[in-house]
Amino acid sequence: MPQTAIQTAFVSTKLTERQTTHIMSKDELIERLIELAAKRFKAPKEELEGSSDFFDALAIDSFQAMELMTDVEEAFDVEVPDYELQGVRTFEALAVVLESRV
């Protein structure tokens, strides 16, 4: 069955997003994570750094951190098991976890 133009465009977009994600450096991952967090929690991204403890910097609890992880998983088209996130409190540490998945 032939694909429609919309299906082809969607697949091409997904492939392009994945290819872009694969070549992201750790610093680019950190920057993207900060952007996602700043957007979700309406925080000034200029005040967030890779070494920032996102619980403290964003004044969030563990439930809100899981909401952020949902955003991250959707943005990078990955699934990260909860056990891999134990002890992860900084954007830098989260980027390290994501590096192996994107």
C-alpha cells in the first residue's frame, strides 16, 4: 500500500529529528534539557546551568520531575527506565543518561 504525502512527510520528519538527536553533543543535550525545564516550569533558562540541581533550581518535587521526564522522553523519542534515574539531580547527569539512548 503506497504512503500518502502526509505519511511520507511525517516519517521524513521523524528520521530527521532522530538523525539530529544522534549527533547532539553533551553540551547541546544539556542546553535542550534546560530549555524543556524552563518552558515547563516557566523558569528563566539563564538562571539554569548543567550543574544545577533541578529540584532546587526549579523548586519542584519528584512528581513534577517525572512530568519533566515525560517531556524529555517525548522530545527525544526515548524511554528511560526509572531505575536509571535514581540519584539523577542535575541536567548534566540527566544528559549522561540520555547520551546512551539518543
